Amino acid sequence: MSPVNAYIVIPCYNEEEVLEETCRQLLSVFDEMKTQKLINDDSRIIFVDDGSKDKTWEIIDRFSDEYVEIGGIKLAKNAGHQNALLAGLMTVKDECDCAISIDADLQDDIHVIPEFIKNFQNGCDVVYGVRSKRDTDTFFKRTTAVAFYKLMQAMGVKMVFNHADYRLMSRRALNALSEFSEVNLFLRGLVPLVGYKSANVYYERNERFAGQSKYPLKKMLSFAFDGITSFSITPIRIITAIGASVSFMAILAALYVLFSKFFGNASVGWSSLMVSIWFLGGVQLLSVGLIGEYIGKIYKETKRRPRFIIEEYKK
């Protein structure tokens, strides 16, 4: 098979501590794939600076001048990981045969990239990088991660288990992805909706080379909640079911009160009354808050603001 024109797209936010090592290792993998005639000389490594506050763009700019294989996209401001990733993919989709997305922290095993290319050459439009195990994670992170994927599946969101944003997409798949215009991005849920032939490549995740994780617990919970509310109305249906159940219990309670009054056994129950009021009030506030979250997403979608703005593109 003839070599392919492959682009690697890497979103970056304050990654100055790891970028030089990331460049070095990716260039080494590029050289190996060129030797194996998997990729051609037009293949590129594109870093997307997502409004970093450190020297991330300076490093990208310097490497793009030193190496013909390296390019950079500078966003006008921080747009968030998903938007930065999409910005890179949409910018290069007409320049490559396929694009591989990966984070800059070197936790995902870059040495399986040749397997991605081979699957693409064998007719797969999407190749997912899937973690084979989570032994390196803490008990808390491993438990919450498994709970996240199971919850997403229970909510009806089609996702690849133990897959993040390490994947290959063909030009055809990228063009299909560009048809999805929603502002509330959750690429792990969107990509499977493309529906083209796919394959999984399994790997073991490494420790972060340097720097700090950009996804602390608070952001992880927010990301999970965005994913659920962007792809499923099941939470609203659950609230509806709770409302119906509470209403049914209220009817039973009313019948019990009438029965007690009829037989002269009625008594004032202050504690039970207060518990009922607080419980019903909590359910109502939770319901209103959840519905408000969906309304907020509708509000963002209707404004149709750009998901990202590119300030500079160095090929």
C-alpha cells in the first residue's frame, strides 16, 4: 500500500513543561513510519495552542521554524479542550488523508500510531485508541471512570469504553463530523454517530511526563455532566418518573389522612410534615435546575456563536 498523508493534531493548554519532549518523541515516531513507508513526506504534526498563558506558543513557533514536519495553530483565546481539538481537525481536514488526535502529555502510547495507520489502510475510517487496563490509576479515579462510562451507556449515549480522544479519523469521517454544528461539544459521543467502519487499537497508558493534569475532579464532573446533557434526555425522563412517583405517594398519603380522620385517629405530625415539605421542595428545585441546564444549552445553540477563532496558522 502507498504511504498516506497523515496529520497528528495535539491540543495544548499551558504545556511548556512537556512540549519539547512531545515534539522529540513524535518526530521519532514519524521517522519510523516514513522508513516503514506508512506515511509520506507531506505528513505533519500540528499543535493547537488553546490560549495558553505560558510559553506554549513560543515553543510551537520555534519548532515549526526548525522542523518542516511541525506546524501550529494559535487560537485567539481559550476555547476549551474539545473546541481546540475540533479547531485543529477542521483546519487540516482538507489537507490530509487522515488525522490522529492525541493529548500533549505523552500519557497515550504514541508507539501504536503505526497500528492506527495500518487499520486506516485496511479500510477503517475511524480508529479508536482504547486503554487495555487501568492499573496505573488510583482506586478513586478507576472507580469513577468506570462509573462514568456505565452511566453514559445507561443514559443511552453510544461511546467506546475506556476511550478518550486518542483516535484516527479519515478525511471522509472528518467531513461527516463537520456536519455536526452543535456548540455543546462532546466528541467522544459525536464521533461514533458518524457511523463509518471503525476499529479499536488497545494500549497501556503511561504516567504524565511532566506538568499537571488539566482535568481535576471538578472539571471531570463538569465534563461528564456536559456529555450526559448534550446527548441524552434520560435525566428529564427520570425527573418525570420521580414526579409521578411522588404524586402517587401523595395520593396514598391523602387517602390515609382521610381514612384516619373518618375513624377518628387523626393526629398532627409536625416531623412528618416538615420532612415531606423539605423532600418535595428538594425534588422541585432539582427538577427546575436540571430543566434549566437543558434550557441553557438550547440558549447557547440558538446564538450560533463560533466555537473557536483562529489567530494564526503556521504550516
